[in-house]
Amino acid sequence: DSPEKLLSAEEYFNRGNARYDQGDLAGAIKDYTQALQLDPKLALAYNNRGNARRKQGDLAGAIEDYNQALRLDPKLALAYNNRGLARRKQGDLAGAIADYERYLEVGGGPNTRNAERLIRELREQLKD
């Protein structure tokens, strides 16, 4: 048994992504946390750890991670979209709308159409 080779922040981040893709959410969170200990400014690691936490049902933890990702990189569109998903799950419809709108303002991405649809749907729900 040799001790585990020390990995770089990027290697932990990449391994976290692989574990996330394999459905190993706890392992992914552990790797993202290790990456952040080595590089606390790695906004994408906060975003991705937030995704794993959200999938585990830890919405408050996920939102905390998305908030930190956005403090580090206010133009990280993915984090607005993901925080919108978590806020919507929490029942914070106005917060979700604000996040989806901000996602579109900073450039959107692959979820642009979905964000536009969700804004319309959530506004309708708020009227009810």
C-alpha cells in the first residue's frame, strides 16, 4: 500500500468531474473540496460541488457553493443557472427568476432556451 500521490487542484477537480459523471456524488464532493483547499479561487470547483450537493438534496449547501463561485467569477453563467435550479427547488421562485435573468445577461449558454421558458413559467406561477 503506497500513500496516494499528492494531486494538483486541477487533478482533483478533473477526478471530481469523473466521479460526478459516474454518480459518485460523495466522492465528487470530496475531490472538489480537496481542489478548493489547494486553489480556493477555483470558481468552477465551487459550481460543480454545488451541483453534486444539489443532486444529493443539500440545496442550502449548493446555494452556498454557487454564491462563492459567483463571488469569485461574477460572469460565470453556469452558476446563475444552477443557483436558479436550486432556488426553484426551494420554492424561491423570485430568486430563481432573478438568477435565470442574470444567466441570460452574462451570456447564457446551452440552457438559454430553457432559462427563457422557465422565466415565463415561473412568472405565471407567481401570478397565481
